[in-house]
Amino acid sequence: MFLSPAGENTDECGCMFEVAKKIAAAPAFRFFITAIILVACALAAIETYPEFEKKHHALFAFLERVVIAVFSVEVAVKILAEGRQPWRYFQDGWNIFDFLITAACYLPYDNQYVTLLRLLRLLRALRLLSAFPKLQILVMAIFKSLPSMGYVWLLMAVLFFVFGVAGVMLFGKNDPLHFGTLTSSALSLFQVSTLDSWIELLNIQLYGCDKIGYEPFKHLCTSPQVMPWAPAYFIAFILSCVFILVNLFIGIVLNSMEEAREELAELNFRERDANPREADRRRAEAAIEKLNASLKVLQIKQVKYAEKEPKRKKR
């Protein structure tokens, strides 16, 4: 039986697609790509040390070309792994993300756009997100939680507005630097929400601006007042804005993480249903690899035991 040239090309393409699929699914290939991403991160970090970078510029330029070449090969392998449906590669958002970052490395830049080029190189560090499934779940959870977080942000804006206006009314005369206007009051409340140095703001209200906190700004302290009830204001804001809202954020993110995990599980099930033989083959290959590793360990132990046995007999 003789094959036509068209048949030969079909077989060659099929073999090429199978090889690309095996390479793309191999754990060693993923580990290698992750290592190259770490190298790209190291190169981006080295650029922040100009003297060291100039001293070894030739080496770093070579490594830069290697990184770009490896990323390009990775994209080509993953596209070939889709067989005669290469457009399926672009159905995954993470693949689009990797493709855009890789394509950006080939854009022409003049010397005046060196900073932009360095920023694009820095974006390659974000490829670590696509290298680890756990990180993908976290990123998906954050994006899925954005719609629900909108209402939390709205609630936070209302609280900042209410407490900001109240702060201007209550502390504006005593503390014009921090509560003189709505803008400065909102910024001060943002500082309080981070729990950073909020005690200093409280002490200014407790003891007056002429006693504490206004050493460099004595000219602004024109109407010092003592307000023993100021802790109630700050404690109410911290309890309502910091603890309650932060717990709401955490609850929304955790709920989104569960939804992201369920979506990934559904995608895996769909892939198995779409191509059950391929899924079974991957499982079998993984099991065979584990068995081979166990057999190698047993063989090494047998060799060591065989070497020790003659010595025991001589004794």
C-alpha cells in the first residue's frame, strides 16, 4: 500500500501535533518555562543596577535574547498542540496574556522609549501567574469579586463622607491641618483606616494642637481645644470602616475563590468528557512514570544490597 504525497504530509502533521501536545503537557516543560520566567525577573531586577548592568551588558543581552526565544517557542508549541484548530489556543485568557507579553518583546523601540521597553520587560514577571494554577485561582477570585466589591466600595465611600464631614465639624478649628477641609479629613481618615499613627491624630484632639503634633505648624494652631470625647469618634470609625468592611472584603474574596475552583473543576470535567481517551492516556502515563521511578529506587536498593552481601559472607 502506497501513500500519496498528501497522505504523507497528513501523517507528518499529525505526528508533529502529537509531539507538540506531549511537550506542552510535560511537567518538565512547565518547570523549564517557570525557570525562564524567573530568569526574566532576575534580568528586570538587574536593570535597576546600571553600573553592574553596563559591566556585563553582553551577557545580559544574550540572556535577554534567549528568554525571548524560549517564550516564542513556548507559544509556537502550545499553538501546535491544538492540532488543526490553532484558534483554540486563544480561547484561554492566560494564553492571550502570554502571547501579548511575548509579542510586545518584538515591537521596535527608539531610545526615547527605553523606559516603556523596560516596563514591558517587567510585565514578564506577571507570567508567573499563569505558571501556577493556585495563583490562577487567586487572580480569578479577585476579578470575580470585583462586581460584589463595588457595593462595599460604595458603602465605604458613604462612611468616609459621613465621618469626613463630621470630622471637619468637630475637629476643624482645633486641627485644621488634618480636619480643616473635607479633602484633608478624608485623607486623615484613610490614614486611620490603615491603623498607622492614628494615635497621634487622637492625641491632638485630646490635648489640643498647642500641646502636641503642631511643632512645625504653630501658625496653624489658632484655636486649640481639648476634646475628651474624641476617642468615641475614632473608635466608631475603626470598628465600622476597618473591621466590618475588611471582613466583608475577605468574605467576598473567599466566596469568589470557591466559585473559581468550581469553574476550574468544570473545565477539567469538560476536557475529560470531550476527550476521555486523552485524559485516560495522561493518567496512565503519569502512573507509569511513578512506577518507573519506584522501580529505579528498588533497583538501586538491590544493587546496594548485592554489594554488601559478599562482604557479609567473607566475615
